Amino acid sequence: MQKLFRDISFKTSRLVTKSYSTSFSIAVSYLDRDIGEAIYSIYGFVRFADEIVDTFHDYDRDTLLTRFERDYDEAISTGLSLNPVLNSFQETVKKFNIPDDLVRSFLKSMRADLVKSDYMSREETDEYIYGSAEVVGLMCLMVFVNGSKSLYEELREPARRLGAAFQKVNFIRDIKNDVELLDRKYFHHTVGREFTEEVKKVIIDEIYDDFRQSWKGIRRLPQGSRTGVLIAYYYYLALLRKIEKTPAAKQFENRIRIPDYIKFLILGKAVMKNKLRLV
């Protein structure tokens, strides 16, 4: 592949990441360069698929998602896509041996968003979160361990729990948008009942447990990836704590955010802890 087009492909995925998530982009920037490049490509892929199912309501989203998956398959087969995001992602999949079942599970959850509104049981919620978030954590883990199968297996469960924690925080933060605009209830706890303080506490306790279980995996990550993951970990933990302090009813008024000065403190905390090996 021509080097210039390859560079453009990865720069496009980086631009997508920065445009959609400043906080995540900052975390990725603290990864080693080759690792960060790969993570940008994963984010670009999952962001585009998510965009199809969440925002393209004036188009045939099922056809768009089918075409997106078909174009990915062709990219994997030929080693090239004229879609820069797919092009960078297919290279990352091959370079780091990302299992195909992770990609398919993700696309399965994205397709579920086209037809499913309520997740009625824990099994349904867990299945969706596995496909929409845990497998993304596992894709990133394949990059972080750089092909070490033994380390991947050791860190597999903590990576899943961290991906689940991030996704659940997103769900509880965006509950107003999901319920009122997208007509979706991802938490089985909320189907057929109000989002009360009691329901919110049950969900938040589960998320804290996900964070606790993921911590031992973060400690075992290679040095070149640990700071970036720590930044994301502390950011989402701070977001969860702010959500916990916000009355349930008020979450249907304004989207909860972390102030820039807190983000700066989180950044410093993660960098210093890793540098001093306090993780």
C-alpha cells in the first residue's frame, strides 16, 4: 500500500477520535505511538458503525450497516479500502491478530440497535454490552499486549470488565437521550419502571464492581499502554462519582460533564502514578 494513503487513513481515524471524544483522544495520545495509532483506528471503526445506527435516521440504516460490514470484509480480503477508517482498521486487525469473532460480536450489537428497544433481562443487557463494549476492550487489549497470547488470556476478564464499566457509565449518563430520543432502555432494571434513586444505586454499585475487577488488569498492562488506560479509567470513575451525586430526576435535565480543570488533574494523576510506578 502506498505510504501516503496509509498515513492519511490513520490520520483520518485520529481526526474522527478527536472530533467525537476529546477526553478519549487525550488518553490515546499518552499511549506509545504505534499503539495509539492502532487504537485510533479501532475507535474510528466502532464510532462510524455506532453513528450509522444512532443518527442516520433519514436513511436506510440497515442497508448502510450492511454495506459498512461488506466493505470491511472486502478490505480484509484485499488489504485495501478507499474508506480511510476501514483501511486503517483492517491493517490493525491484521497486524495485531484481532479475532474476527470480536468484530462480528460488535456488529451484531450495532444491528440490534436497529430493531430492539428494551433489554428485558440481565442476559439481554449483558449480551448487548459484551458486543458493544467488552469486545472493543478486547480489541484494544490485543494491541496492548502486542501478540502475547498468555498475557491476553490473563488480562481478558479485566479488559472485559473495564469495557463494560465504560459502557454502563455512558448509558447512565446518556439515559435521557436514549429514552427520549432513541426509545431505548439498555438497563433491564429500568424496563417497566421509573429511573428512581433505588434503581440508580443498583446500577451504580454494579459499575463500581466492574471498575474494581478491572483494576488488577490495568496494573499488569505493559508500560507503554498503561498511562493512557489509566487516564480513561480515572476519567470514567470521576464521571460515575458525579452521576452518583446527581439526583436521578436531574439526569433527565442536563447531560453530566467533567469540568476541564478536573480532566487536567486526572491527567496529572495518571501520568505521575505510572511514572512513579504507584499503580
